[in-house]
Amino acid sequence: MKKILLLVISLYTLHSFAQDETVKKLRADTDRKIAKDPNDTLPKAWRTGGLYSLNLAQGSLSNWAAGGEDFSLALNSLVSLYGFYKKGKKSWDNTFDFNLGYVKTTSLGSRKNDDRFDLLSKYGHSISNKVSISGLINLRSQLFKGYTYSNSVKTFSSAFLSPGYLLLSAGLDYKPNKDLSIFFSPVTARWVIVRDTALSNKGYYGVTPGKKSNFEFGAFASISYLKEINKVLTYKARLDLFSNYRHNPQNIDLNMTNAFNAKISKVLSATWALDLIYDDDAKLFGPNKKSPAMQIRSQVGLGLLVKF
């Protein structure tokens, strides 16, 4: 009987020990960190991001002998988004920029000092490491009515899709690195849209008086650059050139944007924007307001900058 009892106790002890070891092993397997095999992971296809900037300046004077505006307020905002896709031989680049500015002074009243949006989408299929056959679509315009001012007289000059520029192009895209893209096309269709009746009746922006649009065919080149120089400074630039084969091809339309953004702290930033536009058909300038001219916009601001 004693032998049987000792045998039972021994079997129970061995069974309990085996259970304890099994539990310990399960716990160890559960807590164990599994290292990922780099060969099993796929490269990230999308590179996305953007920024939002808001600059505000306000001033007031009272009995100020040096003179100036009794009250002034300037507000400028920028939304800039991008999404770049790259997988195998396929690429798809998308950018969207929207600028809106407002200024109010005692003598001049309220005025819009900036209003534009620019949407660009480009799809490509690589034929070498740095060159792709690409198709591009671009839409540029503004949202609200705009006026030019001369001797306190304001003249209605623009509105939503007045003008608007819709461009379709096919060509070669050269990307020497991830920050720079150079696109060229000898076959590009562009529609200049003036949907506002008052402006189209005057033949503004090259449309036939009374017509809402004008078709152009020509050569197009676009250079885009986006560089995060460091954690503080970002530079974004784009240069578009278009030559209309059908009318004065030697007069090349130019649209260039430059934007420097320096992040001072988590909430403050300094920005500088420099924009250049030349449109041979935008004959709104000169002594008789019937000549084209280089349009220049420069703005320095301090305010909020959020990157995402």
C-alpha cells in the first residue's frame, strides 16, 4: 500500500512540474519580441504632408505726428498639401495650394490682397531610373471677385474662373532626386476660361468678346522643387512656362511661386513668399490699362505654421 501511495505522489509531482514548465514556456513565448525580417517589408508607396500658415499684423495710431494709418489690419493664410505615390515604375504626384489674404486700413477700407488656388496632378510611367512618360493636368484660378485700384478708383478685374486656366499635357518628366521634378511637353492644350459675363464681354485675358473661353495649343514646361532643408526651414518653388503656337509663340507666359517657411517654435513661424506672373493676354496695366506687365508679389510674415 505504501509503495502504491509513493508511486501516486511521484506521478503527481512529475505532472505538476511538467505543467509548471509548460506554463513558463507559454509565458516566455507570449512575451518574446519577434524581430521583423527586412526582406518581408514593402517600401512605403505614399509620401504625404503639407502645412498651414496664418500671418496676422495689426497697427493703430493716435495723434501720431509722423503720420500713417490710424488703423491697419492684414491677414494672410496659406494651405499647401502634397501626396506623392511611387511603386515600381508607376508614380503619381499631386499638389494643392490655396492662398487667401485680406487687408483693412482707415484710408483704403477693406481689400483682398491675395486669392488663388492651384491644383496639379501628374501620372507617370518610368522608362529609366530618372525619366518617365507622364501626363499632367493643372487647374489655376481664384474664389472671390478681385479689383485693381488707381487713384482711389477700383475696377472689377477678376472672379471665380475669370480667369481660370485648365491645362492638359503629355511629355517627359525628369526626376534626378526626390525633391526635384522637371517636366516638358511639346504638345499641350490649355483653356483660358472667363465665365463672368462682364469680363468676357470686354475680351479680358485673350478671349473673344462675348466668349467664355479660349483654346490654346503649345509647349509647356514645369519645374517643381520641394525641400525640407532641416527641421526648421522648408523651401517650395514652382516655375511654369507656356508658349502658345497659335498666337505670339515668342511671348512666353510665366508663373513662378517661391515660399520659404522657417519654424521658430512649436507655434510661431516666419514666412517669405515671392510670386512672379507674366501673361501676354492679361492686358490690364500701363497708362491706358491695355498692356501686359510682369506681376510681382512679395510678402513677409510672422505667425502660425503647422506642418503635417
